[in-house]
Amino acid sequence: MEPDRVRKQFERIGRFRILVIGRANAGKTTILQRVCNTTELPEIFDGMGNRSWTLSAHYCCQRGCHNIRNEFVFRSNKAFIFHDSCGFETGSEDELNKMKEFVVECSSTPMLHKRIHAIWYCIPASEYERPVTAAEERFFNECDTGSVPVIVLLTKTDCLNLLAIQEVRDKDEECDMIEAKSRAVDVEKKLLIDMQEAVVEQLHECKFPPKSYLPLARMNKPECSDQCTKLIMCTTDALDTIALQKLLISTQQTNLSISIQYALKQ
């Protein structure tokens, strides 16, 4: 696409809009903060662009006053608009229907600046024994996102390290902690592979399966830039137009690695 056409498309689309889905404690807020390079909580606006709550009210969804149509914007990177689906994973029929209505409306609206461009569905590795619940199955069987790609993020995968250490020590009771940590590296990798394969196998059978899967670790650590790069590149690859790909890359102007990786793919 020619530069002028891309620029005009940018102007029509506006900011990159992402719907984030996942149960409580899936690490959603941490991911958004890292992508936007901040530790602050977002400003929250209603669908008309009016600021509706203070930053400290970000966890308002826990008190039952959450609205999926509210827009979360971080001061550090206003090129993103996020929506949070908090609530539907509890099994509420009403919340699921609201989310489906929102996805259908915002994936096909003629107002390009109101469209969602990607969906991040967070599944925490801390739920290793049962990562896919009835909520995930319902979403991927009932929610047709059209051309909007859904990327399943396996979050908090570093917590598998504790499971790996425990598995090593269960098999060898005489193994001390230092040795267990060393031997746990390969066990942890195997646990992640097994978990990802189980999630892919279960969701692949659904009517509307995800487009991509991505494990993430250390998102609560300062040295997680490589994980953010992986997330942005995975999302970019899932998008079906060059204009949207370039719009997403443009949100990461301070991350030279992402710009280089994208340029090399063109």
C-alpha cells in the first residue's frame, strides 16, 4: 500500500483498539501496563470519550459496576484503547450476551475509529490443571469475531517453575533445592508444551477457534521487553491488512526491535 494511502487509512481508523478477555488474576492489567511502558493505572472513559472514573476505580468491575464499553487509556501511550470484558467469565448469561453484542457491533461498525482490531484472551498458567473452563468453551463456540483475530495469551507461565521444582523433588526426595531448580528447567518447558497443546486441542474443536496462541512470562518484571515484542509481533502477524499492521507497529515507536522485525518481514 502506498504511503499516502496508509496515512489516510491511519487517520480514518484512529487508535488501535483491543478487547482484553480473561478471568480475574489472569494478569491482564500487568500486560497492558507493560505494553504501554508504565506502572500507572489507566484513565477510564465512557463510549463518548468522557472521562468517567478516576484511576483508582480501575478495579470497579470487582464491585459490579463494570461496563465493557468503557475505554481504558494509558497516559504513557494514548495510541491504544483497551476494553475489558471483566465479568463474563463468572458464567453470567447476561454478561456473555453483552460481550457478544459488543464484539459483533465493534467488529463490523462502519465507523472505523470505533472498531476493535484485535482480541487478547488471557488464560493463566496458574490454572494448569484446568486451563480451559466452560467460559472459554462458550466464547469460542458462540462468539463469531469476524475478521477480528483472537490471540490466546497463556499468561504467568513462569509460575510453572514451582510446579516443575515440586515434580522433580517428588520423584527424588533426596534432591536438594539447588539441584531441583537446575533440573526443573527442562521439566518446566515440558509442562508449558503440554499445557499449550491441551489448550490448542480443546479450543481447536470449537466453532470459532483462536487465530494464534502465545505463552508469556515475567510480565511483572522490568526486564520483560522481549515478551512485549513477542506479543506485538504475534498480534501484527494475526492482522489481515497492512494498514492495521503498520498502525499497531506505530504504537511502539520507542521499541526499535519491533520496527526492525516488522521491516525485515516486508
